[in-house]
Amino acid sequence: MKMSCEVTRFGDTACLTLRGAIYENEAALLKNYFNSLPPCQVREVIIDLSGLTYIGSSGIGKFLLLYKALASCYGTMRLTGTPSFIAELLHSMRLGDLFEISTH
């Protein structure tokens, strides 16, 4: 299943809902979605991963780019609804030290 992304903004908070799989080509699209969020105007990004079935290293790299952009303006990001197998992968990479990873 191809990745889909729905973006909603509420003031200085952006919510993204990701569904499907994030392979290399989809990661490039994901970067475009992230770049559409001005990091110094968006203070918090909440990414719902409950519909995500796969994420490769390219997709994880895009999360790190978003985190870096937000952190440079004192913004935050958090992942919600993270499938357990993806949460385990992200925690094994110690990404939970950078941003919140929740399975709820």
C-alpha cells in the first residue's frame, strides 16, 4: 500500500497522519510534507503512525531531519499510535531520547 499523508494545522501545532509503507520513494514525498511545515512557526508536530505498515531507513532519516529543524527553533515532535514493531526499532536506535514515541 502506498503511503498517504494527511496534514492538519491548529495554530502552532501540526498533526500528520501517515498510512501505508514508507520506502525510499515515499520518504522523498514525506520530506516534501515536512518541508511544507515552517519549523519556526510550527512549535509542535504530532505524527500519527497507527496506519503505518513499514518504514525504511530513508523514512527514519526524514523524521530526524524534521526533528533537527524543529529543535533549531525550540519546537518538539512526537509520534503517536506507533505500531509496536516500529516503536521497538526506533527505541533500539535511541530515538526516544530525541522525541516521544508512543504506541497509544
